[in-house]
Amino acid sequence: MKLTEELLKKMEEKKELYADGIIMPDGDYRLITDGHLKTLMALLPYTEHEIWKMIPEDDSALFWLVEKTGCVLTDVNSTIGMEMTPAQEKTYKALSGRGIVSSEYYDLTRQREKFREQH
């Protein structure tokens, strides 16, 4: 969903309904319905079984999916992703500035770089 002032006001009224989501690289905000893992897996052109085979055993499935999809994960406690696109940053600031999603952002970029260097 593209954020508008009207939608942001609606989201502020019922924050608990809108915190769990993903911010796509183009800034589009999508609510999750079946957990962050399954939501991210659905974005890739592979079956869930194929994706599980691709994820290294010593890696975090969630972090791997964040890296592969380029999405930012949001919820009420924390927000994680990699270096944001300008569109993602705009959406994130609009949501976190109103308290809809957590303002605690964990940038995984360096962690992912270190993981790749070790493998």
C-alpha cells in the first residue's frame, strides 16, 4: 500500500493492526498475514522447499531472506533490514515517526558482509 496522509491517520488509530509488515524496495508497505518468513519467501520465484535448500545451515533464514529480497521488516519491537533505498527510508520515517512501527532500526548490512566473507 502506498502511504497517504489519510492512511497514516487511520494506521495511527489502530497501530496494532499495522505494525507487522514489510517495506518493499520501492517503498510500498505490505502487511504480513502468515509471518515474516513466509511473506518474504512468497516474494521469491521458488518454492518454499527450494528456498530452504538455498539457505546455508549456519545462517539465519530471516536475515538471508532480508538480503535476497531487499525488504525491511517491521513490527512494534524492532525494524530490521539492510541499507534502505530512498523510498524505503521515506516510508519507514513516515511509519516510525507516528509510532506505527518501531523506531529501533537494526541495519544488517555489515553483518551480511561479514557472513559472506566467511563463506
